[in-house]
Amino acid sequence: MAMSSILDQLDRYGPDRCERLSVEQAGAYVRELARTHYENFTVVSWMLPRDLRDHFRHVYSFCRWADDLGDEVGDPQRSLELLAWWRRELEGCFDGQPRHPVFVALHPTIQKHELPIKPFDDLIRAFEQDQRVTRYDTWDQVLDYCTRSADPVGRLVLYLCGYRDEARQRLSDFTCTALQLANFWQDVRRDILERDRVYLPRDVASAHGLDIQTMVLAVRQDGQRRENCRSCNVQRQPDGPGLRAIRPAFKAAMREAVERTWPLFTKGLELLPRVDRRVRGDIELFSRGGMAVLRAIERQDFDTLTQRPRIGKLKKAGLMLRVLMSRFIPGRVSARPVADS
């Protein structure tokens, strides 16, 4: 049975009422959650060692719930209330009293792998920041946000794989920040229309003559125009005049943002030879996926205001095949593989 949306489950597993599940039932719940929620790439691939798969699902389910409480509610104040509740559930889990099914499943993982609370709490803080901050003035401010919104995930993955040293964690941070940035550049239009958020910083935009507010208004007007024309029997509507006017400046700004993101992926790839081959494939797959997003942006000439770059099933299969082959044909990993161009 398909998993209903997380917000639909608040009556059953929310702050006012939380149905108790056994560890086995909670485990089944998070497996279904991981299976049915879309990501750019499969959360737990068949390449991951079997003994780690459930632990990855448990951490993912925490992130999925927190992310949806921050992104899908539609009311910043209500999101803050729900995220505060999620933090209380987290603290209860670390106190040995898990209540929500995600934490019932996660608690044994926390104990087995000695996971600290900080990465989980940092993720909640990032989602709280999203409710309060919707524009960024500088590139450094965006990178600072990524230290809470993305980097903790990579550190949790390393903990699950048995690595606790700062050197590997820093390399993981490069990859996770790059993945977060690639997602931002992929979703510029959707973030504006659905969440009134802009992660492209003003310093990068203004360097190319792009005004952020003008961009937001142009996207909203175009979105409204397309909504009004849904009844028209025209498959592809021409872009509105506002988008046409800002396109050159936007593409130049997006080019710079992508060019600044590539070196982070390159640096992060240094982590691969420093982790066990059993988990290297999944880590590399996520890196390759993010790089494929950047390549897709480049192929459409950096215009992500009118069309969201997507990684199709054939591309995903090709990436997985390349990663699998690298297990048997070791060699230097390139940040810009020819097959991605």
C-alpha cells in the first residue's frame, strides 16, 4: 500500500496523538517511507551492504519527516511549532524514551552506532531557518546554511559506516554542500512559486545585473500566466516578457553559481578512496547524481527559470553502471566524466 503524505499522518503520529508501534512495526513503517518517497536517486540502493540498509533508512526517515514539516505545511508559524515538537521527540529518543515510529526505529541505530544528537538538531535548525530567512545576501551566507541543511547528513552517513574522524567529515561536507547547491540551482523556479525562497545570493546575482526581486516577480507573473492558460490547447506556452527580459542576466548568474559548485564536488571526491569499498558505491552515486544535475543545467544553457533539469531513468542507470564498474576497474575519479556531457 502506498505511503500517504507525511502531513496526512499527523492525526495518527503527530503532537496531539502518536500511535505506539513496536520496533518491528516501526521498522516496517520506515522501510515503506523510504521506498515510496521520491528523491533524485534511490535512498538505499542495492549496492549498500545489507547490514547497513535499515540504519540508512532510519536516518533518512528522520530527515524526510523534518523536511516535510519545514517545507510542506505552507504556514511558517505552524512549521516552527511542528519542528519544535519534532525536536522534543528527538530529545526524548536520546533520553531513551522514543515515542514516534521514526524514533522507535531510529533509537537502536543511535545506540549501535553511537550517533550524536548534534547532526539531527542541526538539520532541524536548518528547517527552522527556512521559515525565517527566504533571501540571502552573500554566497558565504548560503554556504553557512548548508552547514546545517546538508553537511549533517553526510556526517551521519560516515558515523553509520564507522568513520568518526574530522578529516573524512570535512571531505563529506564538500560533497553535501555541493549536492545542496546543485538542488538549489535545479529548483530556482519551484522554490519561488511554492515556497517564496531564493537561495541564489544577491552578491552573485547583482554582479551580473540581476535584481532578485525583479526575478521573483517575473517568475510569479509567468507562473500565473501559465496557470491561466492551462485551459488553452497549446502544449508549450511562450515565456512571458518578464522572463525574457531577465534571462541573459539570470543565465550569467547561474553560470557563476554552477562554476562555484563544481570545485566542491571535485574536493569531495577525495573521500572515496578513504572509505570501505562496500559503501563507496552509494557515496559515489550521490556525488555522480549531483554532478549530473550540474551537467543538465549546463546543457540547457543555465536557464532553470523555465525548465527544471531532471535526471531520467536511463541516466540514473548509466550512473549506477559506471559506479558498479569502478569497483572492478579502479582508476582516478573525474569530477567531469565524459559520459555526462
